[in-house]
Amino acid sequence: MTKKFPWLAIVLVIIVIAIIVESFVTQTPTNGKDCISNEDCVVFGETGDCNCGCFNKNYQWTSAGACFCAAPTSCKCVNGKCEGIFVELEQACIDSGGTVKTSLCCLTTDDFPNMCLVGPCGCSQANSHNVKICDCGEGKCWDTNRAECISV
């Protein structure tokens, strides 16, 4: 009887560990391209980076350099995976009720910055340049990750 106990205990421990690992992996989409809703997905990197694209917002992304990819303009959650959307931002602005305008924004800011964030157009005039923005009107802002005007 005593010889069977260690094997039974080892088998039970392995089963318990497998159940814990499986439940953690399936319930917490915090890395890679896993998602539950569109809000889980964000664009990482820029066109030209090696590993740009749509990933879970908690993904630990770092630029790998040395190769090329086309960064999407926004992301959606499709069948549990973050998928890139490649849309013309000017048309997306108009389609979501915004107006395309020009504004002075920080030198590191590209056209159609995320106006829901603080800062892309908050630099001094000496450290700014003209970029296209989407003016969504009162109570709304342009969300670059979703490529649409959203309520604030």
C-alpha cells in the first residue's frame, strides 16, 4: 500500500498543475494577440519596425529593428485575436463625424495623432510643426487606435 501512495500523489499534483495553467492561459489574454474586446487591442510599433502590428494592450513589445512591416492604423478583436485595420485615416475621420484640420503639434507627432491623450499637440511653437488632425467636435476626441471619434 505504501508503494502506491507516492505515484498517486505525483499524478494528482501534475493534474492540479495542468488545470491551473490551462485556466490561467484561457482566462487572461494579456500577451500576444489574444483579446476579448476591441479595447484589448492596440497598435504597437511603426511602419518599418520588425514586429509592428496589433497586439494585446498588455503585451511587452520591444522594437526588433532590421526588417520591415506595415503598421495598421487601428485594431479590432476578431475571433479572439487582435487584427490590424488598414484604413485611410482622413476618410475614417470624416466617416466618424469629424473634420480634417491642420494644427501645430509636437515635432515627433505624425498626422492624425490620438487626441484622446494629453500631449501630442502640447509643445511650444518652436518645438511644433503642422500636422493633420481630426476635430471631432464638442465632447468627442479622435482615437487613433480605433480610427474613429469617440465620446469623452
